[in-house]
Amino acid sequence: MKTQVAIIGGGPSGLLLSQLLNRAGIATVVLERQTRAHVLSRIRAGVLEQGTVRMLHEAGCGARMEKEGHPHHGCYLSTAEGRFRVDFTEACGREVMVYGQTEMTRDLYEAQDAIGATILHEVSDVVLHDVETGNPHVTFTKDGQSHRLDCDWIAGCDGFHGVSRKTIPETVRKEFERVYPFGWLGILSRTKPAADELVYANHPRGFALASMRNDALSRYYIQVPLTDKVEDWSDAAFWDELRARLPADVAAALETGTSIEKSIAPLRSFVSEPMRWGRLFLVGDAAHIVPPTGAKGLNLAVSDVHYLYEALVAAQSGDMSGVEHYSDRALKRVWAAMRFSWWMTSILHRFPDQSTFDQRIQETELHMLRDVPSAQETMARNYVGLPF
């Protein structure tokens, strides 16, 4: 087999890159370890930055999002004293779109099918070869048969546990990590959202988040110790704890129901540098992980796709500057999002060794955000997404 760009990983970043490149006349083959049904069953992010919305339109995949998505012009934050609102539109003139990652992935699959793109599922034993040369290739197993895929470039969109990052030699690769001493217990329920926009709650009992996917599908989270297990939490116990942490008016409006998905996600900040090695490019979670507090994970992957798409299109005409500077351009935005996600996490969560002094500092930080317009502008610009 031969193609121009081999894309390892068929999640939203791999599919978006494939869609954009094919529309630009650059052939791709996507290799995905899981089935399509499994990819579409993943419950992930739902807050899209303006840049992500723009990229989906550029890929020809934005119509259903515009029809069914929910523009949010702000969000709520709260302390034990109550909640306040940061108005994104007033602070920086932009907004975010609430549209589930599963729906975005479904739209990308349909678009890929419509143009006849090649996506191979249930692929195993993927190995990247000769990425430092001008003739890289990928070997893999599909349906019990060994295959070789020759290509010009390789995009590693295969996540934190994929093979792409590990292909970069340890002598070259630098990794930066902070593991947080708590996780998020999240549930998805077919219930009306408790508020019209996201509610981020700082509470002495721990962090909580009230979010949504649509008018009848809600997503809620509470901070839990890493030692907790999903089976430790009944639905009733979750709802009780969530009510205790949310602002009183939001808790009073909370509609409860049977969870249709429940999971615990650990939190970490992670960056691997460089994001390019020869003809291999790392994209999304293959290179970086952010705490979900700032809603940056999926959006960072899309900005990586933007830089790589531009670079590969330019390379077709002999302009290699985008290729040469891909890692630097992507990492500049990655670290800015890393800082914002760390900041959001640090002011909203209760840490194991947190004192009453620390709690008051968090509350004072949130009060400043409530009362100081310039602080609201800084948060809003970061939340809706820095330019790329």
C-alpha cells in the first residue's frame, strides 16, 4: 500500500486531519486500533473553541453543529458564598460552542465516507519505520495479515498510550508532567441541565462541574480521591454529593436520573517535546494531556491539526517552513493552554494538604475574577481559545 500521509489513530484529530488533507488533494490512510462503534462510544469533551468551530466548517463538517450545537456566551463560577458569571461576549467578543465530541466524530466519519477516504479499523502491531529518512513506512496487522504502508509523512494521532510518541528516541524526547492527587467522577444522564451554562464550583468539600451535551443530556462531575472506584459511588450518593457542592439555586434546580455512563478520570498535565521527529508529527494526546478543567484537550488537538495541515499543504509546493516550525508553533499554544488549565485546576479544586489559608486564597482569587474586568477578560480570552 502507498499513500501520501499515514495517520495513526482514527479519533477526532486523525479524522479531521484526513478530511482536510483529502479536500486539499492529499491522499491519506487512517489506521485505527478500535472498531468504529468503539470510537463513537467514547464520552469526551463538549466545549468547542472558536478555532475548532472554524476548522470544522473548513472541513465541510459544521452544518449539524450549527443546527444542534449550543453557543455559550459565558460560564458560572462559584464559592460556598454563591455563584457569579463571566460573560465571554462582553469580556472579549467571542463565545464557545457546546457540541459533544461524539457528535463531532460522527460528523467527521460521515464526511470521510462521503469522499471515499480510507480508514482501516481493528489494526494492530503498528510499527513506524525510517521516520528520519525521506521514505518512511508503517507496518501493521489487519485481519491476521501483515501489511506495509509506504508514505511521505506520518501523523501520530494515536493518543497518550499510542506508539507514535515512543518512536521518538528517549535521547531526544523530553517529557514534562504533573500528576494531580485527585480525579473526576463523572456521570452522563438523560436529564435537563441544571443551568443554562456551565457551572464550575469551588467548595470546601471539593470541586464540582455542571455541564451539558444538549437540552436533555447532562454531564456532571465531582472531585474524588484517586483511591475511589466507580463502584464505590451509587447514583444516589453522587447526586447527594453534587447537590452539596453546587450553588444552592443550581442544586435546587438539579434534575436527577439513572446514569447512562459513569467513570473516574485521573488528572494530569503532560507535554512531550519535540512534536516532530523527521517525517513524524505528534498530534493531540500523543504529545500533550491537560486537565479537563479548562476544556482544552480536544481544542488543542484541533490546533495541532491546523498547524500540520497548513504545513503539509505548503510542503506540496516545496515550502518546508511549516514542516520545520510545526513543533515550535504547536508547543507555543500547548504551553499557553497548559498554564490556563493548571490555573483553573489550582483555583477550583481542594488539594489533600490544603489549609484554611489556602482555601481563602482560592476564594479571594475567585472574588477578584468576579469583581475585576481585566481578570474576566484574561480568563475569557483563554477559555474561548487563543488564536491559531
